[in-house]
Amino acid sequence: MLGHSKMTTAGFDVAIVGAGVVGAACALECARAGLRVIVLDRDPIGGGTTGAGMGHLVVMDDSEAQFALTRFSCSLWNERGVELPPEVEYQKCGTIWVAADEVEMAEVHRKQDFYSSRGVAVEVLDYRQLAEAEPNLREGLVGGLLVRDDSVLYPPCATRFLIEKAQQQGAVLRLNSTVASLGSHGPVLSDGSVVSAGITVNAAGISSPQLVAGIEVQPRKGHLLITDRYPGFLNHQVVELGYLKRAHSVTSDSVAFNVQPRKNGQILIGSSRQYGNREKGIDALLLRQMIRQATEYMPELKNLSTIRAWTGFRPATRDNLPFIGPHPNNENICLATGHEGLGITTSLATAELLVDQLLKRPSKIPYEPYLPGRSGERRADA
Amino acid sequence: MIEQRYRTDILVVGAGPAGVAAAFRAAESGARVLVVDDNPQCGGQIWRADSKKALDKDATKWLDRIRDSSVKFLGGLKVFDRPEPGVMRAEGFDQVVACRFEKLILATGARERFLPFPGWTLPNVTGSGGLQALVKAGLPIEGKRIVVAGSGPLLLAVAGYLKERGAKIQIIAEQTRRFDLVKLGLRLLKCPKKLQQAFDLKMKLQGIPYLTNCWPVSASGRNAVESVTLQQGPKEWAVSCDYLACGFHLLPNTELAELLGCRIEKGSVWVDEFQETSVQGLYCVGESCGVGGLELALVEGEVAGWAATNLKEKARERFSERRKWRGFAAGLNRAFELRRELKKLPTPETFICRCEDVPFSRLQSEHSWRSAKLQTRCGMGPCQGRVCGPATEFLFGWKTESVRPPVFPVRLGSFVPSSAGDAPAES
Ligand SMILES: Cc1cc2nc3c(=O)[nH]c(=O)nc-3n(C[C@H](O)[C@H](O)[C@H](O)COP(=O)(O)OP(=O)(O)OC[C@H]3O[C@@H](n4cnc5c(N)ncnc54)[C@H](O)[C@@H]3O)c2cc1C
Ligand SMILES: Cc1cc2nc3c(=O)[nH]c(=O)nc-3n(C[C@H](O)[C@H](O)[C@H](O)COP(=O)(O)OP(=O)(O)OC[C@H]3O[C@@H](n4cnc5c(N)ncnc54)[C@H](O)[C@@H]3O)c2cc1C
């Protein structure tokens, strides 16, 4: 795409709208490839959904395409783990998927087969091993699946790290810049000025549909809570398996038990999913359901001191896969959006696949499943 | 954990002078009134129960009134959330309370402002009102050497109190200019009651140096503070001490009002002439709608108590007195405005956010409260920016942002009502 005609001499090769984790990762990948790149955001780095999310880097298996992307991206994070500065709080703590009954235990075994046949290290835990791994889980759970190489990090600092690294390699960052529209010569700012660029990457998260026609990205609201510091209370990211069944219902609100240990001993407690609610405020009813669900699995959580609750909006697509690549009707515009609840995880892979397409490089995994004009997305449309 | 449910016509949050006056006047009309306070007893900051000393006439009068009225008081409960319109939740040591109300009066008072300087996080460096509260609760202070520093009339009140309790006040260091205090003094001439208070205090503080244009630049000590370095003009010197009681005037507690969607103006809850906030049926009185001292808190409380029970004419009768105290408060707040030099106190290593250990140097490169919060976790600790928020506003001009529940840290379980079956009936 970035052949000859599109390369502008004056401005930038690539302008990225959005300094969330996705835009930041894309900026770094562009800069590494030697492209002249600028990142624009109206807010601070990571001030959108990225600053509200959980930072669980997790291999998921809802679909082959989701698996491929999350797995590829997790391996990229793990490769870079060593260079992440301490404030990113990167920790390879692993994920434990908890089974509450025999049906969910069957899912543990299915998952085990799926992951191990694709080379992901997993371990089935019986109820005793589960209790040993996470002593604060309630009694009576059946078992779980430990995914060793999953990890966690603190998204805003990870995002700044990516941006700063991109800047060291020549990328330009411009904050306090609101993009009003995407013109054919680059993004047009709210003051009317144009940032001249050959390709514009729309990485504006939940705001991305406002900048281009023809894509559907819906905000999917989530609640989180954070506790005071309780070192040793929790050792892994622990997620219930029922989560899978409920989390993908497009129509109804859902909550799931999903807890994360932070390096300093704080515990993040999630999570909820709600469509069609654009209110930033806390939904008290849903928050309560979420807390009930969490304390159902980990009764002792009840007594931990809670500091704050907040909400965030996941940029969701219809088929739960992100848009990565050229806009179907406008070759000056690329999309890197719609990462729903996995954008922290899949940001690095997104950036690689995007730049592979820009430079017509061979990609490490097929990029077709994530193309904006994909048929899956169209079918879901119908 | 037990959950108690209540239903009342009027819920008052805060049992300081403002809340007490509001509750008493509201109950006069026959309304059911419930008052909730974090402290186990009525009285707020100024009428805080003292193990060793009886309260003054004013305090006794109002506290007796409340005791003999139909007002119900629940102590030891922090109000932390509004789960739905018309209901507040509060957490206590071993219980949770949900209270359904028709009208709400917020009387959440003020807190001290802290400014960071090297050594301000050492043990035995406290707020000035903070040290007073500790002593009232039983901290032995006799013979201890104390430096009182910062700004505002509270310094004098606290020094007077501590001296009475046998402490050795080394010095009172007030940052504001002598000139501004003289102007304030001239105002006092118009308020005989205040003039008398000031005179009494002066007598009490005889022999203690009261320096204006003077502020602490650092505190040091091995395990706790041992010495404070003060600055006055070009002069800098060290004073040894066992405690540094240091606060820079007061800040309204607006968090609960913000959570409820009330308009905030210049750091205080905005109210109309009947003390009603921008949210209908929700009133605010006392320091939370502007720092102004005891007399103003009382009269505002009375106005709201009557207005909330539709006795607007009675409320109106108190407007002129309220005007007088508001004028006095405005003069007071002008006199104790912070001087710019105080922005230079932190060194790169000085912690600005003591919950998350964020030093000054890490904040200098940030451009807003939001980005500082995200990148350094400043203000993300248990105090949720109550201390470092105002400090960074002063140091960097940042505006803090959205309040989210819980307003205070609470047990996770306190958010969730016990299920319908095992919950007691509303009382
Ligand atoms: C509660 C919750 C929990 C989550 N947990 C996880 C998890 O554990 N693991 C995981 O991988 N993911 C998780 N996610 C998902 C993840 O946070 C998102 O997928 C990811 O942050 C999306 O990043 P983004 O860069 O696309 O969007 P954003 O971070 O929203 O970035 C978009 C940026 O674009 C800017 N922008 C928008 N419009 C304009 C404009 N017109 N002009 C200028 N700038 C503009 C915005 O200011 C913003 O900074 C979670 C999300 C939520 C809400
Ligand atoms: C630390 C301190 C010490 C002071 N000492 C003196 C003094 O010695 N002499 C003097 O003249 N003036 C003093 N003042 C000033 C004095 O408080 C005011 O002049 C005036 O009396 C304020 O009355 P109020 O009712 O508005 O607030 P306060 O007396 O502050 O009462 C507010 C009450 O609300 C309660 N509260 C707040 N939020 C919640 C919540 N969410 N849930 C439950 N309860 C809540 C608090 O526990 C408190 O009891 C002091 C102020 C402070 C901050």
C-alpha cells in the first residue's frame, strides 16, 4: 500500500489517530520499519479505554482467528517482557481458568486439548492443586486449567513505554490534538489544520466509527474495582469458565468472576459487560452483581478494603475480532480498532500485521481474518 | 456483617455544628430526622469530645438540644455510596446501614490542606487539627515541644488548646503576610464576638512567638521528626521539637456532593439562598459549601433545616446574620491565601502522593492530573487524592477529576445488600 504514489515528501508516511495501546504499538512498529509516523490524541497517553482496562495478556480460544492473534501477541509481549521498565509491572503470573462443576471441568479438558495441540503450555489442576494454587478460592470447586505463559501488566505505562520507544526511533507525538475528520491528505484537526500524511491509521477505539463511515464498533461497558494492598492474597489471574458462556451474549448484561493480582499486592476485581449503555457512571445494580459473583468464588474478598470502582468502554465488533488493515472503500485509511476486551493483549500483533500490510511484508500469521471488509463481519451484519 | 435499614424524612450526613443545627431545626417541624457521622459522637471537629475537658457553652447548648430532640443519631458510620436515588449506604465497624430518605442535608465539613516539603511524611508531623484530635482522644502531650506551622486561624486555636494541655509550643509560624492579618484584624472590630475570641486566644498564647511571613522549609529526624527548619524572609533557622503540627488552612469536603452530582464552584458545593444545591432536595451546609467558621456553620444549618421542612419564612429571618458571617469568612479566606513561595518547597525526592510514594520529580513531566494519575498512580491510593489532589492543584494548577464510589475505602462486602430474606425491616 505504501508504495510510491502514497509516500508524501512533505508530511508523514503515516498518521495515527489515538495514543491508546493500539495506536502506540502501531507507532512503534511503523517507526521500527523506518516510516515517518505521527501519533495524535486529544487526551493523555492511554487516557481512553486503555487506562480503564485490566491488562491481562491472555491466550483465548473462542475462535481459531482469536487464538492465532492472542497467541502471537502474547509471545511478542513475552519476548519483550525483559525490556519493560518496572513501572509497567509486567508479571508472568499465568491464568487459572476455574471449573465450578463437571460440565466446566469438561471444558477444562477441551481447552487443554486445544491449547496443548497448538503448543501452548497448560496444566490441568484437580481440586486440591487448585486450592493450593489459590487458597482463597472457595471450597467445592472441581478444578482448573493453568496457562503458565499468560501475564499481566499496567496498561497506561506499557502504552507510554511503546510511545517513547517509537519517539526514540523518530516518531512524533502530538497530544491535545482533536481530529475532526480524516481527509484524503491526512487527518484534519479541529482547528482546521491538516496533518499531511500518506496513510491515516484510525486507532481511535470506541470513537473510531465517528471518523470513518462503514464500520461498526460499539462501546461495551465494563466495571472494575480495586482493593488496597494484600500481598500474597492472590497469585494468578483467576477467571471462571462460566465467563465464556456469558461474556459473549450481545443482548444481555453479564458479570463474571475475573480477578488480577497487581505487583504491589492490590487486587483488581472484574468484570461486567453491557451493551447500549454509554453512561460513564457506575451502574450500582451491575456492580453489586459483579461483587456477588466475585465473593461467590472468593468469599474472603468481602473483607478486603476497596478503594475505587470505575467503568470503561470496550470497542466491540460484531464478530469479536478487531479490524486490522485498509478500509474497504478508502485506501488512504487503515483501521486498527475494535479490539473489545483484548486490546492490551493483541496490540503488538495488531501493529505487526498492520505494518506487514502497509509494506507488503510477509506476515507471521494470516491477516485475512481481521481485514475490515471480511465476510464474517458482513455475514454477522445480515 | 449485619445490615440495618432505615427510612427517614431527612437524612443529615455530618454531625458537626452545621449538621446539628440543621437536624435540630428540621426536627422542630415534626419531620423524622436521622443524622449519621463517622465519629462515634456528635460535635464534628470543633466540638469533638475531649476526655479531659468539658465543652463550652455553645457546644453544650446545641448538643443538649439534639439529645433532647426527636433526632436520631447514628455514630461510627461513614457514608460511602448512593446505590440508587434516595438511598445512601454507610459502613461501620461491624455493620452496614442503608438509609432511604426524602431529603438529604450534607454537612460534611472541611479538612486541613497539606503541602509537601522535605520531611512532611515523617512520623509526628501531623495536621494541626489532626494533633488536636489525637490529644483529645488521649495522646499524652504534656511537656512535649511542638512547632505549629502553616496557615489559618486553626493554628492559633490548636496552639491554645495544646498549651492548655501542658505542651510547650515553641513557635507558631504563619505563612501569610502581616499586612493581610492587620486587614483581617480591622474586620474583627465589626464582629464583637470574634474580637472577644481573638482577645481570649491572645491572652492564652502569651509568651509564644507568633511569626508571620514564616513557613517550614523542611523537617528532619531519624525515626520521627526532631527538628524543623523555618524560613522568614532571608532568614532560615532550625527549631527542635517532638511534634510538628502543620496545616495550611482548610478545604471543603465536597466528595459526597460530587458523587451526587452537585455543582462545585471554586472548590465548594454551590448552594442557593436556602442552602439547596444544584440537585433538588439536596442541601449543603457548613464548611463543605465554603470555609467560614462555627457561627456561619450554625446559621447555615438552621436555614437548611427550616427550608427543607418548608419553613422558608423562618429560614429567611436568618439571612442577614448569615450575610454577616459570610462577609467575615470571605475576609478570612483572603487573609490566608497561600503565597507562591510555598510551591518551591518540594525537592525532587519529596513524596507528593504518600499513598503511592510518588516523588515530585515524577510529576514534573506530567501535564495534567489525569495523565499524572495514569502514569505515576498519583492519587490512586486509599485517600483517592484527598491529600495530593489539592497539593498538585496548588503546585501545578491541575484540576482533579471525577469522584467514584466508594467515597471512603470500605469492605467489598459493604457494597452489597444482604438478600431480601435475611434483611431486617426498615426502621
Ligand atoms: C473493564 C475493561 C477491562 C479490560 N480488560 C482487558 C484485559 O484484561 N486484557 C486486554 O487485553 N484488554 C482488556 N480490555 C480491553 C482493552 O482495554 C481495549 O481493547 C484497549 O484498551 C483498546 O485500545 P485502543 O488503543 O484501541 O483504544 P483507546 O485506549 O480508547 O485509545 C483510543 C484513543 O484515541 C483517542 N481519540 C479518539 N478519538 C479521537 C479524536 N477524534 N481525536 C484525537 N484523539 C482521539 C482517545 O483519546 C484515545 O486515547 C479491557 C477493557 C475494559 C473496559
Ligand atoms: C481538623 C479540624 C480541626 C478544627 N478545629 C477547630 C478548632 O479547634 N476550633 C475552631 O474554631 N474551629 C476548628 N475547626 C473549624 C471548624 O470545623 C469549623 O469552623 C466549623 O465548626 C465546621 O462545622 P461543620 O459542621 O461544617 O463541619 P465539621 O465540624 O467538620 O463536621 C463535619 C462532620 O461530618 C462528618 N462527615 C464528613 N463526611 C462524612 C461521611 N461521608 N460520612 C459520615 N460522616 C461524615 C465528619 O466526621 C464530621 O464530624 C477545625 C476544622 C478541622 C478540619
